Amino acid sequence: EAQVTQNPRYLITVTGKKLTVTCSQNMNHEYMSWYRQDPGLGLRQIYYSMNVEVTDKGDVPEGYKVSRKEKRNFPLILESPSPNQTSLYFCASSSAVTNEKLFFGSGTQLSVL
Amino acid sequence: GEDVEQSLFLSVREGDSSVINCTYTDSSSTYLYWYKQEPGAGLQLLTYIFSNMDMKQDQRLTVLLNKKDKHLSLRIADTQTGDSAIYFCAKMAGGGNKLTFGTGTQLKVEL
């Protein structure tokens, strides 16, 4: 089954404790992206990657890092989480060829205390 | 920057039609989308329309695009309680994969 898998679904942590949210897709997609969803703000893009070893900032990259060492994986790293990073995070992927469809993961609800 | 705006809330009776509206500021686009988010779930692509089209119908869903007014709408016919969700419009900028999302419209279907 074609899917985008994020882990974990829920995460509660404390300020300053490094964490990684994983994202994996099994569709051989070139493009992958991270969004955060906040009430009244919709979804805002954090980082994206057009292919392996190619990453770029989205609209709200501050406080986040990403890496794209393999095509299928695109982890989101918070080196020193802060409470304003409490949010619902979504990973997404699409084909560079048929790029009209963006497939989303189920989301990761992060709470930073 | 790009702005995509939606009203925050819509309430309809079961069996009625729902119309969810979206406006945007940047006229350069390739595709425009409607996503549905049910409670505790991710985003599900409902339908999309290419920017050179005015209308697309898919079963109970009708998408209308008015490029002159930069207005996109989603009509759901015979709305059911299972349609209760948050609906996001989104647009893709020309030449890229980035989607810009609206703020989302919470649709509540009452019996």
C-alpha cells in the first residue's frame, strides 16, 4: 500500500531535549516536505527536499533541521525544542513527474513543556 | 507573500448542500486543491482542479474556479454527517511542488 509513515503519532517532551520525528515513503517520490498545523493558521511549510541531499527552507524553518540521505526518508530534527514548537506536524511526498498529488502522513502531535 | 483565505466555520443541515469558499492573492498557479481533515487524522486529498479549468465535478463534489476573482469553491451536495471535518483549500505555485494552504473551514453537519 502506498503511504507516508510518520513516527511517533504523539510526543510529549521538555524544553531543550533534542528529538527527531521520522518520515518514510514507499512510493519512490523525489519530493518530500514537512508542514506544521496550528489553529487559525492552516498548514505552513517548514522544510522541503526536491531529491536526495537537496533540502531547502520553507516558510517557517527556524528551530528545525532536516536531512535527506536516502530517497525514502526525511526526518525532522528539533535540536532544542521550545514551547512555541508545540504543534501538529505533517510529512508529505509527491512525485517530481506527476507532482499534482501530495500524499500526507497521519501527523505527529508534539507538545513541548 | 501568498495569502489563501477561508472562513473558519460553516454549519449546515444534513441533506442540504454545503459551499466552502476560498480566496487567494497570487494568480500564478498550476493546481488548486481541496483537502479534508477528519478529527485526529491526516489530510486526505478530495479533489483538485488545474488552473485552466473553470469547473470539475466528482460525484457529490463540485469545484468552481473563478480566476478573475481569484476565488475557489467546493460544493458538497446532499451533505452527510460523515462530511463533518475541516476542509483546506491549497494552491500550488507554478514550477514547484510547494502547496500554500488556507486556514481551514470547520464544517459541522447537523441532523
